[in-house]
Amino acid sequence: MSGGKITSPEGAAPSDRPLGECPPGYRPTPAEAAIDARIVEMRAHLARMRPASDAEALKALRHAFPDVSLAVRVAAMTRASRS
């Protein structure tokens, strides 16, 4: 392992997830990958907006992404605050 990245078993595609995000060799389902991609979009939206509070961030995400569940919106906010 180098650079904090997970190395994959021989013949498998390397993972781009940082160490600790998932077990070695884990591959997300298509649904999980879609949620992860949506969270990336939501984090970018929050970065552009720079909301002053969590309430403002949730309102902005609900307005911009009405089809996304509250749990996914909160996950996007949590991941954005750790970055």
C-alpha cells in the first residue's frame, strides 16, 4: 500500500477510495455507486453556495435535489464538513 490507497487483489481494478472508507476488495453495487456520485454532486453544490448554517444547507439541498432522501442529504453535509 502506498499513498493511503487500498491495493486490490491481483487482477482486480484498484480502488480510488481512501483507506478506511471500505474493506479491501469491496466493490459498491450500482445503487451504492449512484448514491456516491449524487453525494459528490451535492458536496460540489454546497461548496459553491457556502451555506451559513446546517439548516440553510439542508434547505438548499432539498431545493436542488428534491428526489434525494434526507439521509443522503445529511451524509453529503457530513462528508463535506470532514473534507
